[in-house]
Amino acid sequence: MGRARRIWVPHLFYHIVCRGNRRDPLFKETNDFRAFLHILEQFHEKIPFELASYCLMTNHFHLQLRSQHESISKVMALINKRYANYYNTRYGLTGHVFEKRYFSKIINDDAGMLEVSRYIHLNPVEAGMVYLPEHYRWSSLQFYHQITPLPSFYEHRRTSPIFFRNYC
């Protein structure tokens, strides 16, 4: 018996989590983080999607993502395949890079959006990697504070005031 098809609601955001196979690192060095973000930018040009927040941890990543043109399954399949190809080539490996199907949960309202964004941005603090979430380099919190220019896939957030309020 196959797995149930994922539900895609184009106008809603999803909290997506994807973990490295055997909980191995997905991101071993700075270039791996950069490569993943570059892949997001590349796919955004082909299949527009919106990213409300993200955090790239050592062995997993979180995305708060909406795609109105293609299913979340298709977007994630393309992103994960491209990153797996990069990772396996970079480290001379073969086989699975990701543990299993990614986790996804629909976010139904603004309160849920804010809750997921907080959870995502506080992930490095909870893991003991940094003392303050704004000290973690590989999350979207830097864009909330407008410390750095927004990547193309993040542009829509400038006009959404809920995300520029204090995250705590």
C-alpha cells in the first residue's frame, strides 16, 4: 500500500521540516548553506514560491513556504533532489541524503504563522547553538530586522506587517 498523497492548498503556508539521512549533517560547511540558499533562488525563478521564514540547522532545515503555482510536493522534490545531487557530488557519496519524506503541516491563520515563525527562528537557541536567535547566520531572522538585502524568494514579506513585529 502506497503513502497517502499530500494535500496541497495553494493559498496557505506550510511548515516543512526535512532531516538528513540517519540524522547525519546536511550542511557540513559554509558553502553547503550557501548552496542550499542558491538552490532556493534558482527554483524560485522557475517555480515562484513564497518563503515566510527558514532556518538551516546542521542536520535539518525548516521552511515556512507557500506555492500557489505548483504543489508543495513538486517544489520540495525539486529542491531536495538538486541539493542531494550537490551534496553527493561535493562529498563523493551516493544514495539517500534525506532521512524520509519531509514533514509538512498546513498553517491555517496569522496566529499559526507567527507561532511557526517563532519556532523556526528559536530553533538554534533551543539547540544551544547561539544565545540569541539573531546571532544565527543561517535563518531568515536577519531579514526581519532588515540587516541584509532580501533574496528574491523573500521579497513578498516586505509588505506583510505581521512578520516585522517582535518575534517573541
